[in-house]
Amino acid sequence: MYTTGYQSKLTSASALRIVHTSLRYPPAPGGTEDYVQQLVKGTRDVAAKRDVRVLTSALRTHHPLSPLNPKVLVDDPIYVQRLHHAGTPFISYPRLQALQYYLGHHQPDIVHGYSFWYQPADGAARYARRRTVPFIFHPMFYTNPIRRKPLWQLYQHTRGRATFAAADVVVIISPFEQQLIERLRFPVKRFVLLPPIIDSASLAEPHDNPFTARDINGRIIFAAARLAPGKGLEDAIDAFPQVRKKHPDIHLAIAGADFGKRSDLLRRARAYGIEQSVHLLGHLNRDELIGAYQHADVFLHPSYYEAFGIVIAEALAAGTPVVARNCSAIPYVAPHEVAALLFNNADEMVCHLTAILAEPAAGKKMADTGRYRVQQEFSLPVARTKLLQMYAELAR
């Protein structure tokens, strides 16, 4: 029924086999992984002749390489195929083994590849170029000091550039990501903006208060982020004593797994004498996280970089006022003084937090505007419509 290349779509335009290649896939944690799953589930419809499949690995993390518990893989849907993986000496570049073979086995009409710097996208690009199959590239592009090393610069100007050149469409999750890509002058035929999908309905459903369950009573400033460098959580603790001077009943609750910063954050809290009002909650399950959004008085996001900022959009969808750093993609997700208050320095952070705590009605009004924006811009129907239009154009 299926052949390779554009011919299959010319002869059977309504019957598409679409393959997504991603290094990891849920239940592996991560924003990219969740994004892939959202797009796959949102467009797979066998009755409508859209056969959507996934080629991925059984990795939980890729740096270091660690596998998912085999017990969780028994719940994999039939359209997810997990390939063996292999490391690459001297470089963090895990490979899906026999990817070219399995792409050929599935004979896709359209191929999606995820993440610049990663082999599944590069392999998908190579397959698509050789078989003249439409290729949709989701670079999830970012830069950091590691990626500036000579070996990665060589990759960027060779294999990485070739992956961009092979793409019929480059999907970006924010205008900020597009700016990064354009700044480096990668060859791009066409950009399409397709932000992550926010499940506004579930975020609006009432959930239990996870703070009172932990005997945290009073007003709450809530933050959700990995306890890792770059998340700005130390800045939140440094600013907290000044907020408490005006609002003595306030608590700072931070949810997120420890990636090396927990002990430092606790030391800071003790040094300020605020350890009784600073709560490191660890990982929260989904229901607890939604409850935390809903029952917090303010959501604080001091991260120094966000390719999108899913937790900001989720907090707004839950109806919570947001204070966040004015950087990277954050102004796109939550425009300043429209959907949130954005700060450029510590003094502004304190000012915005105290203002919302002093005038909760004004904060609620901004949050309502933000909630409407999330519903209109970051919903599954919007994403599905864009993707299906893209498929129809590529299938011509």
C-alpha cells in the first residue's frame, strides 16, 4: 500500500503513514518528550487513515545513559517502537541503532525528527533526503557553553547544518527559538510556529491543596523547576526576606527534583533565618502540581532561560498570577503587564511579588487574561489544525 517518497501521497493523499523519531519518549521525563507525545496522540487517527508511529529508545536519561524500568514499558502503545541505543565515544551523542533500517521498514510518507544536536533527527534527515520523503524538523534549539566547544561547533557547521537543509518545514516552539536559528544563519526553507500544548481543561478542574496536606499554612509563593543551575532559585531565596518584611505570613514552596542545588538552597535559607518558611517539596505528581498551581497566591519563575516556559503557561491556565524573569521566550508566553509581571533584576522581582500580594484582585485580573491567552494560543485544536494543514501541503 505504501511506497517511499512523494509518489505515495500523490496516489493516496488521504492515507498517510507518519513516523516521529525522538531519542526519548514518555514515560521518560522532559519537555521535548511530552511535546512529541502530545503531537503524536493529537494527530494519530487510524479511522481517518493517519497512521502515526514513533521510533525511539528505552532511555530514561541520556547524560548519563540510564534505562527506563522495563516494567513501565509494558504500557507502551502498539505504535511506539523502542530501538536499542549506543553511546558515541568522547561525545554525548546517543544513537538509535539501525534507525535507517527501521525507517525503511515502516516506509513513512512523512518523517518528523526532534532535537538539534541529536542523532534521531540527523538520521531522519538523512533518510528523508535519500528517499525524497517530506521531512519536518523540530530543532528545540538552544545554545549553552558546552555547545560552544570545537567539536560541537564542527557538528553545527556540518551534520547539523545538513539536517536543517533537509527540512521541508522547521517547526519552532517560540519566536525566540526562531531568532536563535536565524542568528546562526542555518538554511531554512520555511518556519512554522507550533508551541507546546497546554491542557487548560485539566488545569481548571479543582484539585486538592498539597500545601495544607504538608502542614504549610498561609499565603504561598510557588515555584516549579528542577533544583539545578540556571533556574534562578537562589535568587528567589535571596529576595524572599524582603518580601516577608511586608507580608510576614508568606511561604516560599519550590517543587522539583534535585539536580545538585538542594543543599545550597537550604544553606541560603538557613543563613537568612527563613528555613521555616522555605519548603523544598521535591517531585510532585501531576495532580499535586495542578493543586499547587491552583492554591498558590503567586507563581514565581526566576529561570534565566526558557525555550518556551510550560510551567508559566500551566500556572496561567490554572488561574494563578505569575511573576517571571524577562528573558528568552518568557515574554512571548506571558507578555509583561498583560498576562504577568516580568522582572529584570532582584529589586523588580521583590516589587512585583509584593504588589501582587498587596493587590490580589489586580493579580487575578492579569491571570484571567493569561488564562484566555493560553486557551486561544496553546491548545490541542490549534496545534492539530496547523499540523494537518502542514501534512496536506506536504502530501500534494
